Amino acid sequence: MDRETGPDADGTGPTVPVEPRAGGRREAPRGGLVPAPRPALGGLAGDPRLPIWIARAVMAVAAGVAITAWQGWRFGLTAAAFVAIADTIYRSRTTSMIPAGVRVSSAQRRTGRRLFLLRMQGYVALHSCVIPNSDSVIDHLVIGPGGVFALDSERWDRRLPVRSVTSGMLYHGPFSQKARLDHATWESRQAAFHLSRALGQKITVRPAMAIYGPTIPWIVATLNGVDVFAGRRLRKYFRRQTRTAGVGRLDPEQIEEIQVAATIALPPAR
């Protein structure tokens, strides 16, 4: 389950350990991450609306230059303003029709791209899978030769270090992420239960968490039963799972069978 931690979109609000994401129907926020506010200019660089603003400015400038060359600067200025206003109105109407809870986060998009490249290694991924009778959604259900995985995509504040302790707990700065690990485990168990019931045989689902933002000081660590690694290591993680699967390795027919069952038992968020 993807959560972004960091300042509010305007760079001035407190940091909280949750983020609206695709199918973001979930339980109440877990944790109390409240680091110091990001300076205004620093917050602007991380603002998720920045690409929209840049695209809008580029379109307005392009329209203004083209009309200026044709009809003069007054018409060019009018055209630029019209394009900017029209794009603002269009985006406000279209995005407002999409509930915040089902928008795809940047971390999920990055993971999705990496998972797509794994198709050549036999892996398929279903995204934003709803757990029946709950408000929770699995970011990515990954099925391949190495098994079945419930994968969370997380984007955390890069200013705070990530560490683990001997008890297998995960910390982001001074804040324990035990609740997140527990929830990841719960999601994997729910996925296993529904897939097993749909297929009439026992299916094991392994919980995993890909983190973006801060430096992860290990390759893969199994913390409280959850495989935790940096998002950039995702492809290496699944290739390793394929090599170590042994007798539990899934063949193409099994992968397809589980994929079909998952689309019914764990439907995508709408």
C-alpha cells in the first residue's frame, strides 16, 4: 500500500505518514511523522502539481509565440492567457471527477513501470486490488515464477533516515513503522485467503515493500515478515525470487490461472 510522507503540497504543512493513492481506501493514518516544514522553494520542487504547471506554461508560451508571429504581440498575449485559463478549467473539472482515494501516486507509477519490464521474465502484475469487505487496497499483486507477492509502494521523506533494529522493526527517522509492516502482512494474508478460496488450493502470498525517497542502507531486509527494499532494486528483487524459488517455482499455466482468479477475487479499484 503506497503512502507518501512529506510536507503538504504547498510545502508549508506538517508531514504525516499517509498519502492519497490509487485505491487509497484504507484505514486511518498510522504513525505520527511530523518533521520540520520544508522551505517554500524546496517544497515547490516536490509539489506533485509542478509538472502540470510546467506543461501549462509551455503550452501557453507556445501558443503566444505562434500567434504573435502571425497577428502581433497583443493577440499573442491573449492567446497565451486563453490557453492557460482553458487548461486550468479542464484539469479542475477532470481531476475533480476522480476521487482522491483512487488516484495513482508517483511511487505506484514508478513501481508499475518497473514491473512492466519484468514481463519478459514471466511476471504479471495487477494494480490497486481491492480486498473484499474492507477499505484496503493492495498496490500491486505480482505473480510470476518466484511466487505471488502483495507489494506496497511507499514514498517517504528523503530527509529522514531509514533504519532497522535487531528486533526486526523498521524506523523512518525516530518513528516506528511497525503498523505499516503489520498492515502489509495483513494484506498478504487477505490476498492468500481469497486466492486460495477462488482456486480451491492453498496459495501463499509474500508481503513486500518498495520504498522511494530516502536511502535504504541494505539490499533486501525481511523485517517483521515483510521484504523491504529500495524501489530502484525492485527488478533485482524479483529476479532473485525466481532464482531461489526452487520447487515452489510457478510455471506459465499456474501464473495465468492465479492471474485470472485474482482479477475476480481481488478486483481493481474503480
